[in-house]
Amino acid sequence: MTSLAPVPHTSGADPGLRASDADPGLRASDADRDRVAGVPAEALATGRLTSVEHADRLEATYNSVTVGELAPIIRDLPEATPAAGRSPLR
């Protein structure tokens, strides 16, 4: 499912991904979910999560409706390292 219209973000950070001033009730976009999904993926690759924990978090990520539901999924994980030439996840 894709968004009908993009919602501008004026805080300078992706909403709900660790931005304390973001509205947790704001609906998450596919791009928000994809950015969050990258964090547990890197945590799995570096041994911070088991494959079961990763699968659980990935399922929760793609079932999330709001950015408030996304934040707890990655709260205890370090930020993912961006690939060369790509912007940071948060």
C-alpha cells in the first residue's frame, strides 16, 4: 500500500523513529517502515538480535500503522550504519 500524498516533515528528523517531538499518532509511510526495518536487519547481522527476534520485529514493523508503533521496535538498538552514498536512517 502506498500513501496517497506525502506528509511533509518539518522537524528535520523522521517522525517516530526516535524524534521526541514527533506526533506518535502520525500514520507511518512505507518509507518509514523500510527505514525502521533496516535497523533490526543490521542488529541481526552484528549479533545483537537472534533470527527469531529479528523476525518478530520485522513483522511488527510492517504491521505498524503509526510512527508511535514503530519507535519501540528499535528503541534498544543502535542506529544502522548507512551504506556508502546513502543518507542515515534517522
